[in-house]
Amino acid sequence: MSSRATRSIIVVEDSNEDFEILQFACKSASFELNLVRCENGEEAVDCLNGRGKYSGHFLPPALVLLDLNLPLMSGKEVLRYIKTSDRLKTLPVVVFSSSPNPKDIAECYRIGASSYIVKPLGLVQMRALIESLTRYWLELVELTPEVERYEDNSETTVDRR
């Protein structure tokens, strides 16, 4: 098994039901996944910066799965924050949304989403998706080294353009 398979995935998802389905699907994946859940956009920014409850025990993520409809700070705002941050901009962000709206899809790609996936209905489809998604992002592609992306955990501002 590749050492990449054990890196963290930040899941920004406010729905308990959607997160539980995702968690269950990940358990059946062919490699170990360390899921870190953030329930709103502001919590995601804290997590990415190793602040608050994430201070002192932060594992750099290999990937962010980002819902769009979030409380406190929208998924698009989180995506914009990541992609305008010199330290975080190379982090792959997969928008994982129930919205098939072409305007949402286009805007997320314009902001810098790595991929946009409409949440599948059903556990079988979710398992297949998670298997493909994690294999692609954690085994097949080459990512920038964590040292370059996360060596400076000093970012504290949020730009909500």
C-alpha cells in the first residue's frame, strides 16, 4: 500500500447523513483513509491553518472534499480562500455537492476547483465513486510536497470576495 493512502482528507460537510454515508463508503475502500470532518466553512479554514481544535495535532491533507451549501461561510468562499492563499493554493479541492446546476459547476471551476462531483444517490454508487476518487488523488497523481504547502501555518485572514 502506498504511504499516500494514509494521508488525511478534509471533508467539509454539514449534513450528518451525507457524512455518515461517505464515511461508510470510505470504510470499504481498498486503502486506509483518515477523514477529518469540518461542519462549516469557518471550521474548514481553522483546520487548514491548524487553529482552534486543530492546533498542535494537524496532519496536512492530501485532498479537500468540499460541499457548497455550508453554514457561516459557503463552500465557494472556502474554495476562494484556498485558491487565493499562497500556502494552500496547490491543495486539490474536489467540490462534492448535491447541486448539478451548471452555473455552480462553472463558477467553482473558475475559482479553481480541481474537480466537481455531484453526490451520487445510493451506497453502491458512493462506494464506487470513493474508490475511484481516492485511487486517483492518493495513488495516481503527483501532488506537491506537504513541506512546501504547509510549512508556514501563519495565515489568519479570510477574504470573502
